[in-house]
Amino acid sequence: MRSILSLGLVALAASASTVSAETAVVVLEFGPGGSVHRTTTTFTESNSAAVASFWDAMHRPTKRGSMVQHAGMPVVPDLFTIANAGIVLGLQGGSVKAMPTATSLLDAAASVDNVVGHVHIPGQAGADLMKRASSNDLKIIAKEDISSRLQSTADTAARGELEGIETLSLAVDNVDEAAVADEQLSNMLKTLKKKASENGKTVVLHLVVEEEGASRRRLDEGNNQNNQNNQNNNNNNNAYSNERTMYEIQTFNLYLWTSVGLFTIVFSVMSAFTAMPLMPDTLLFGEMGKMAGSD
């Protein structure tokens, strides 16, 4: 009996920890910009599949035309402007709170340079997101290689030489690792901001961070926001079916006006053919007369 109660308490504690955890995706854009936009929705919660569809629509040209991003997301890619490079950087571990640069980017209420928007996923979805972003086996960067790897990735991205999505993962299990990772993250952001502008390349950085206790903190921000989130959660299916993303709106307008233009051209040509005057062909009739006279 005691063992059953112990197992129940452990399961309850694990479920409570999972509920209080939250995964945040911060979207930053460097360089000329214009490849990603923030929508007017105030509902920022989503899921791993929706974020993966957003990444595919932005950074995978082979899937850009065929992959439709999930509706209702707070950020959408532009239809005409494509980013020159995309980076997904994951922060794993329990010491993310000891990283001031990362925590400042997670504050959705603050106005931070180059931050386009935030996406929040309930639960610990960091590992799933990194797996979806990486086409190969994902490896966590060692502490001694963080500086060189982040800087080389930033330099390559600022030159627009990355193909697809570059996926990086950092482990911040203690304060020392968090201090090193935060310093190198700050240097990476400075490099992207400076060199992307100098080279005229648009680079989009997706920062994936798992926050412990973030869900409960966001629920306590205000009753109005809480009620709105609950209403959006209850009407999630209706929101996904009724809302249209910027990508879908741009695609619809492109197809619509292209069709209108082609129809106008075809109609004008057919009208010109119909209105052509009919007259006898003098050359043809002259030749026929000569042939009749010779006979």
C-alpha cells in the first residue's frame, strides 16, 4: 500500500513539473529584414508541429511551396522576401535563469532589438523541437567548443552561406556553463547584428529555451490575459480553421491577380480577333482568275 502511494506521489510530482514547464521560441531577425512578420494575434501558445511548419516555410525551399504553415501562429514568413540563413539554437539544462542575455530575450513585454516575436509551447518540448529542426543526429556542443562553434556559425550565416537550417544545442546544467554560454550568445548576437547588416544578408535566429515554472508565472500576469488564453484554448479548433496567416493571404492575392491578368489578356486577344474586318483576298482571287483564263 505504501509503495502504491509513493508511486502515485512521484507521478503527481512529475506531472506538476511538466505542467509548470514551458518551452519558448524567440524569433530574431538580423540584416535588411522583411523575411518574417509578427501577426496581430495576442495568443502566443502553439505546438511543436506548428513551429516545425513555420521553420519549413521559412528555411526549406523544397518545402516552401508545398508546406502550409499552421494557422494562428504569432509569427509568419514573408511570401516574397526569403531569409539568406536560418539558425536554431537550443538551450538545455536547469541553469537558463542564470543567463541574463537569454532571459532578456524571453521577456515578451520588453522591447528588445531584433526580436520579432515569441512562441510558447506548454511542457518540455525542447528536445522534440530540436529533433524536428535537425535533419541529422543532433549533438550538444561541448563547453570548450562553444565560442568557436557559435562564432563560426554566425560568420557563415552573415555571409549567407548556410544551406537550410543550422541547428545548435548548448547544455547549461550549472552556473559556470550558463555563464560561458550566455557570454558567447551575446557575442554571437553582436556578430550577427554587425556583419549581417554589412553584407546585406538577412539572418533569422530561432532561440529555443525550456523554462521551469514559466507557465505558472505567465498565468499569474493578469486575469484578463488568463481569460483570453483560456478562451483561445477552448476555441483552438475554430481559431485554426478561421484565421489566415500572412503567407496564405499573400498566396491568395498572388494567385487571384495573376488569374485576373491572364483572363484579361486572353479576353482582349479574343475580342480583337472577333472585331477583325472581313474582306476578300485579292491576291487569292487574282490567281484563281488567271488559272481559269488559261484553261
